[in-house]
Amino acid sequence: MQADVDRVLISEEKIHARVRELAAAITRDHTTPNMPGDAEVVIVPILTGAMIFCGDLIRDIPIPMRIGLIAVSSYPGTATTSQGVNVKDYEGLAASLGDLTGRHVVVVDDILDSGHTLATVVPLIRQRGAASVKTCVLLRKDRQSAHDFVADYIGFEIPDEFVVGYGLDFDDYYRNLPDIVTLKREVFAHLTK
Ligand code: IMP
Ligand code: MG
């Protein structure tokens, strides 16, 4: 797995330091006087990519919270460009998201690329009666479409390259790499053989 790595873009240490800063900003914005004292926060990681980021993030947010789940796929299999947003198991959403009426929701995703994922998910959450919806992404790609959707909390700006690690995958692999990395060209090349 490590042999497939081309460059480390963001090290594990840098990720963890930045995650703590994002958690502090979310905590501040969801605590009095910024929020009523009994406001309830629901954190919604977009599966599967946000799983690891969200796991670290929430342990640095010391306020009462619940977790709601949503699964979206836009890079199925070996795709390295968006294939259109597919909200998985739409019918099962109500059960996995829980009751959002009057809740303050923070949607967490791994990366902002075309922006289609968050542009699809945020209205779904609003339709469920959330009192507020904020968005938090670890990475934002340096391309115009990623700037069209305005996220509330952004970890790092990265070049417009395909990255894996810390939850991000290629063909569902490499999520367990601790750093954010690019892959060697051979990894993609062997697919077309
Ligand atoms: P968007 O809907 O195009 O903004 O893409 C967001 C989703 O696409 C993310 O949640 C990722 O799952 C996936 N994605 C986008 N860029 C990358 C990448 O460079 N590596 C791995 N997954 C990516
Ligand atoms: Mg994703």
C-alpha cells in the first residue's frame, strides 16, 4: 500500500493539528452566546469518506451531540472524476438521520470537489426541519466548482489532484493511510490494461 504512494501532501501531524482547530471553531459556534444553551447539535458525516475525519473531529467537540448518518457516492469504483451524486438508500434516510426538527446540524465531508455532494445533501437536511445547517470539509480542491459551494469550515486547500488517505479512497482502498497522499501513475495505469 505504501509502495503505491507518490507524494505526501498533508502529514498525519498537520491533519490532527488542523482538525483540533476546526473542532474548536465548531464548538465556539454551537455554544452560548452563539447558540441557545439547550440547542442540540447533530453531526452528519457523509459516508464513507468522512468516517475517519469525523471520528477525530467529534472527540474534540465537548458538547452534547448525536450522530446522523448519510451515505452518498459520486466516485463509484475506480472513477477519479465525479460520476454524478447518488444518495444511497434514500428510503432508509429517515432512520439513519434521526429526527432533525429544530436541530442544529453540522454536515461533515472529506473533500469539496465539484460541490455536488453538499449541494444535494444540505437541502435534504433542511427539508427535514433542521434549525441550522453548517458544512465542514477537511479538504477543498483548487478549482472553480469547489468554490461555488461555500462551506463553513474548511481544513486545507489542495491542488486539483486525486488524493487518498485519512478516509479518502481509490476503488475503496487506501482509506486507512494516515496521511493525505497522491498515488503513483502506475496505480491508475494498470486499470486500463
Ligand atoms: P463533489 O460532490 O464532487 O464535491 O465530491 C465530493 C466527494 O467525491 C467526496 O466526498 C469524495 O468522496 C469524492 N472525491 C472527490 N475528490 C476526491 C479525491 O481526490 N479522492 C477521493 N475521493 C474524492
Ligand atoms: Mg465521499
